[in-house]
Amino acid sequence: FASKARLRWTPRGEPADVYLNGEYAGLYLLAERIEAAPDKMNLSDKDFLGQLKSKTMIGKNDAAFLIDGGSYFEIKFPVNPSERRLSEIEKSVKDASRALLNNSDNLFDILNIDSFARMFLIDEIFMDMDADINSSYYYSDGGKICAGPAWDYDRSMANMNSDVTNLKIKYPNQIYCAEPYNMPYSGDISCLRYSRLYRNKRFRQRLAEIYKNEYRALLVNTVKDISVLGETVSASDAMESVRYKAMRQRFDAEYYKDTREEISDIKSLLEAHLAFLDSVFIDGKEYKSVWFSAPDFRIRPPKRYSVAELYIVDHRAVEVGSKVENVLGKKMYISGTDTVFDFNTPITDNITLLTKSQSELEADIRRYKETK
């Protein structure tokens, strides 16, 4: 999709069956490395290339620094930068981040609005759970910071089973990339830059232009083409079963379906998201997220994530000014308070509702710790 959308410097890739000493080792994507080189990303000596990573992915010798939102920015180019050059790049990135968070008047003198809009839409269309958190690339060109190239989409299109909630993420009716918490758990990181960008009127206008005039037609064709994948992907799925036989036997019943059923799910998911994006970027509707959380420490102990996020059981995207249905049919409390939520109240902002008040949660946590 990124190649068809002519996103700059999109890496090429080809599937490859790999054999080691005659033994089948699995199906891989042989991918072009993202790097600055004359025949790849032809950046000048004044430019830089960097990638967002989590703290656990940063080595002690990596040229990286912490930025707003909890992610680290690792310098990929220049390779082995001097302390002075690293300091200059860090200042540029943090100045841009500060301008973005403050919605400064000169924001788009610092950021290339077109590249960020195009990257945002690709991440949004395919509902990438790592967008603006982990693996995202950024580079400078002509004095401005640009988003891209496209990279790492293994956790897109609901291909994620949360280790915390054990719920498959299938909520096509929300703006993934602009939610402060775009999944039922976020730890200490969030899609901070995308979230702030989406609040900018000029940026949203550019999103709507690109979506209506370019990306929507590509998405419609992509959805049509998905049906053909049933014939071609089945063979690769069979090969994967050979390579990961033990794992597949262990997890098939819980996670994996028939290949054609999975492809049908992906098609339905993208069709639903297409309809939702039409309502946002063509019809101009605005939505907010309502998350429903049902904490129960008997089922799962509290971990490092906030209790509200840990026990998410449902989600509704609600048009601003509309009311939300009480999908659990229980008394619900506004997250972090003892206030009962009134379901006659129009939704005007993102909100998380819990089956327990803050006081009840704190008491439950005390009892859990004492028992433990």
C-alpha cells in the first residue's frame, strides 16, 4: 500500500522460504534495509535518520535519547555520530517535539506536514498498534523533519492478542493513531505526537484531502484484492505449520483459525474501518472513545499497567454529543473517581468507565497485597 501510495523511500520486500543445511527454517520477508545510502535514502551530511524504540530495545552503545511520550529516539544516520552531532540532532528532535506538543505557530516550518499526514493515514488505515510508539522512522530533509519510511506492521489489522486482557483488538470504529491510549494497555507510552497533530486543524484538513483524493481508492482496491489472498496465502500458511508445528499445535485452538477465515476477518475489519474513515474524513463526523473496564483480581492480579487499562472488556466509538449505551448493564464509575457515570450524559471526550469506584479498587488492592 505504501509503495502504491508513493510514500517516499518505501523499502522493497519479497517472501522467501529459508532452508538451513537442507532443513526448512520458515517463511521470512526478505526486506530492504532502511538506511542512508546513495541508492536508498539519499540524505545529505546535514540530515539524520532515526527510529523510535522502547527502552528495552536500546543497547548501551546505541546513539539514542529519551523523548516525550516515553520512547527513545535511536540515531541510524549518521553512523557513530560525534557527541556534538548527537547533541545537535537531539536538540532538533526535542525542539520539534516541544513545538508539536505546544501546537506552536511555526510547527509546520519544523515538520513536513505532507509526510506526517501520509504516514499517519497508512498507520491509521491498517490500525498499527506500534504507530508513533515503537519502530516508527523519522528523518530530516531540507531542514524539516519528515515521517517515514513505512516499517514494521506485524501488530496491525488486529494481529495482536494482548498478554494482559487476552482480548483480540478488533475495534475498527475508532481513530487508532490519535488516541492517547490506542490499546487496552499502554504502560507509560502513548501515541503522543500523532495525538497532538490530530488536534491541529490544518493537519486534519490535509489528512482529509489525501484520504479523499488518493488513499481511499487505494484502500477500496486493497479490500477487493484481499479475497484473492485466500488462494495464495494458504500455501505459505501450510509451510509455517511445518516450521512451527509444536507452537501451532499448542496455540491453534485458542488463537488461529482456518486461513480463509482469518482473511475474511481481515477483509471485514478493513471494510468496517473504511466506512468509519469515510464518516470522519468525508462526512466530517467527530468521535470519542468510551472504554469499559471490569477489574477482578480473582481472575488476574494487578500488574504494572493501570487498573483501568488492565481490565478493559469493551469499547464504543461515540459521535461527539451522543450518548453511549451501557453495554455491561452495571453501575459504572468514571476512572479514578467515586463518581457514578450518568448514561444520559452526552459524550464530549474520551473516557474510561469502571465497574468499581476508586475507593473500592484501592480497598481491593490492599486486600490483594495483604493476601499475597
